[in-house]
Amino acid sequence: MLADRAYAELRDHFRALTHAPAVKAVVLRGEGGNFCSGGDVHEIIGPLTKMSMPELLDFTRMTGDLIKAMRACPQPIVAAVDGICAGAGAMVALAADMRLGTPAARTAFLFTRVGLAGADMGACTLLPRMIGQGRASELRQAKARADSARAALAAEEARLGRSVLRAPVSGMVLDTTAEPGEVLAAGAPAVILGETRRPYLDVFVAQQDVAGVRVGAPASVRTDATREAFRGMVSDVARATEFTPRYLFSPRERANLVVRVRIDVEDPAEQLHAGVPAFARIDRTAQPAEARR
């Protein structure tokens, strides 16, 4: 990456080589696996938008003088290009007498992408001379087609992204409600997802018995399919009563006003299954622990 002072330093260095007959050749290479990514966006490109016209002319002359000093240098200049070679870095390589690139070398003229003229630093003069006017035009057209293809690909990826189902939590697919290729209405469920490692049990406590049931109270949960009890903890106590759900029955098998209480169950071995009836015992005498959310 070229900083503001680097242009002037390189320009002065190549001018000084005119009076250095002991130097027989110059090799330019980059550091860190790349040749040069061009001018620093924050130090150079950004400030250019705030410069006055005389300041812009001075900067343009300075960068152009670097290229002219390289072309006037009596020693042959070899650009050893590896990795990224873009923007002003590509112009420095182009101004050399010879370029040797590795298979990893990638060149790009990016002036127009940062609001500069495509002729910056003599690009429109040196590039056609180096590769021919026809080839230069082909490269420009190929770049335009590549940009168009990238834009089309981005649009297609965005469209596909809107058709991907993303679960709000991690879990296991318990059931599917649609077949492959079926068209679903907006908001219709496609799969039923369960957090099998963090199951919960909703129990319905008669309103006259809910006193003392608090969030954080320990509980034990049993099912017909398991012998041992699972430890649990009350994580939520509803603030409103409701009638006993139709799929449940109170011991006396009659409608009753109840309060829904949710118990988080510890099941690291994933022995419980969704929808299995379970029975819970809540310890109202123990000191409530901090509820998990």
C-alpha cells in the first residue's frame, strides 16, 4: 500500500538513479506476499475529496512524475509481482521495463472505483502501448461483463437467501408439515423444531392451589415411560387463569380454572419425547433458585 509520502520518495529515488552509474538494475517487489494494493484509501483517497483544485493538480502531478521518473530511469526496472497488484501499484508495475509475475499475481486498475479518472497516472497511455489497443478494450469489456455477472450472482444469492428457512434456535426437527416442492403460504409452518436438550413441561395448577408456586422453585418430573424422576425448576407462572385445556383432565374430570406453570426440565441424555404426558411435583417449601431463561 502506498502512503502519500511514498509517491514523492519513489519519484526522487528514480530521479537520483540518473546520477548513479554504479547501479545496473532495479528490482521492485512488495512485502507480505503482495506487490502493492495501491494508494491508502483513508490517507489518500478520502482526503482527495476535500482538496481544492490547486491541491488536486499538485497531487496529480506528483503521482504522474513518479511514472515519468521511472520511464526516464537509465537502469532497467524489473517489477517482481506477487499477489495483489492494484491501482497505483499496477501503474508502478506497468511503468517498469519488465514484469515477472507468480501464479498468485492478480492485477486490477481500480481508479474509477474510488472516484478517480481511468487515465490516472497515465493508465490509458501505457496500458494500450503495453498490450495493444484491442486487447485493452477487450479487458475493459471483460471487466464490465464480470461486474455484471457478479451483480447478477449477488441478486440471485439474495433471492435464494429469502427462501431459506432459518430456525431461531438450535434443536432437532421433530416433524415436517409440508412435502418437498409444496408451495406454502406466507407464515405457514414447514417443520416442527424442538430443543430436545432443554425440554419444558407445562402443568396446570388449580387456582386455589397456586399459592406458593414461585419462579425458581425446584420440581421433579415423571413420565410413564421412565422410572427415575427428572429434576426441574419453575421458569414461569402465568399471570392469568384459564380453563383446563380440552386435552387434559383434572383428577375430578371437570372443567376448572387453572394457572399455567412452566417447568424447565434437565434431560441431558434426551430421554423425553415431545408430547408425552408427564406429572410434576413442585416443592413449595424450598428456597427458589434463579430461574433460567
